[in-house]
Amino acid sequence: MKEPFIKKDNLLFIEPWMNQDSNLIAGFTTLQDGTSVGAFQGLNIAYHVGDEPTAVLNNRRLVAEAIQAPLEQWVFAEQLHTTNVHKVTSADLGAGVHSFESGIKATDGLYTTESNVVLATFYADCTPLYFYVPTRHLIGVAHAGWRGTVDGMMHEMLRTLKDVEGIKPEEIFVTIGPCIGRDAYRVDDTVIDEVKKSCVANVEETFVELGRGQYKFDPKLLNYKQALHEGVPAGNISVTSYCTYTDSDLFYSFRKNSVTGRMMNFMCLKD
């Protein structure tokens, strides 16, 4: 599978989608550049990790300038590892820009059909999900940690698009972004017992047993299988090869450093 992200000016962009629609911006930040120091060295995007708020705001401004979308147009979620989905409108603009708590409450999935709205969620090993429906001028992002993945964040986003918005699965495009990869992600029976409850086909392919209650787990693959289960064609799903744990020159990793910064995914359809 071809790598969907291309690096440009210290940011990653979903090149195939953006080539398809010149009004679309979809990407992922790295730790490179930025004004944060110490444990948060670089382009930390999150207030809630203990970084200086001024540095975080300055980092956000750098990204906003890079994609030419002022922060007043951004909407962040107050992520609590839920599978809650919120349809964003212009009334939500500015949510979460100046504090974590002011983000869309208890929500990990955002989507919109409005132009000039930037959707964003935070990451440091969890799985970023992107949704694009060009026939409906619709975009979406979602945050899926191991809990959100096994609880079905992918399922909830896709079912919302299908059942609430009336979209056919073959109209939906999905990209699974940089997160911790299988070879770096060791988990125990607590996680795998939940994984085994999944409704997807051949769920056992998403983990490798190492013995003594330890496993390697592939969250990208489980999210991929969930998208297939909801009817999204395989040709509409892209998966990155980037790993937030091993690609340490590009990404913060909570698994590697529990006190660390956060990246974000971002998505916007301009006029």
C-alpha cells in the first residue's frame, strides 16, 4: 500500500486526497519546529500535558499560518477516550483553541459539512482517523486510543455518516494516520480480551501472542478491518507506515516518554 502522507515544511499531508481536491487540507503535525522546550521540545499542540500555554498557542499559530487557516476557524475536541461523535457547525468555531476544557465536551469524533472549519484532535501514540466524502462536501477526524479502537470509534463514525447523514459506504474515504505500530506496541490480556470481542473478520490477525500474557497489537489493522466491516471498499482505505514510537525524530510518544507533547491531525475544506 502506498504511503498516503508526504512531509512538507515539518508537517505531514494526505497527498492523494489533496491532489483530488485543491480546497482540501488534511494532515498531521510532527514534533519538528515549534517553540516548546524541555520535555515538550518542539511543536507541542496540547495544553493539557503541562506545557507553557503561551508556547502551545504559539505552536498552534505556526500550524494555522502554514495551512492559511486562522485559529478562529479551528475546533478541537475534549478527548476522553469516548466513541462520541459531534457534527461541527460554525457555532462551534474557536472551541478548544485557548484551553483543553473549552473543546467540544467528552467527544473524540468530529465531522462537518461546512467550509472553512478546521477539525483537530490530539495524539502521542493513539490512532488518528480521517474521513472524507467528496460527494457530500464532508470531512471528519477521530481519535482512537486502544480503548477507543476496541470500543469502535471507527464503527461509530462510519455508522453516523451512513445512518444519520445517509451516505453510502462506497462514497466514504478513510485514512488511518501515524500511531504506535504493532512491532512497538506491547499489551497484556486486558487489551487483547477486549480486542477478541470485536465483530470484525479474522480479528486474531491484529495481534501476536508473545507468551506470559504479553502480545504485540496492531491498532492500524483493527481500525482497517472495522472500516471494511462497515462496508467501506478496501480501495477507499489508506494506512500510513509511520510509527510514533519508532519514528522518534518526527513524533512524540507517550509510551516512550510519559511526560511529552502531542501532535494533532487536522482537516479543512476551504471555499
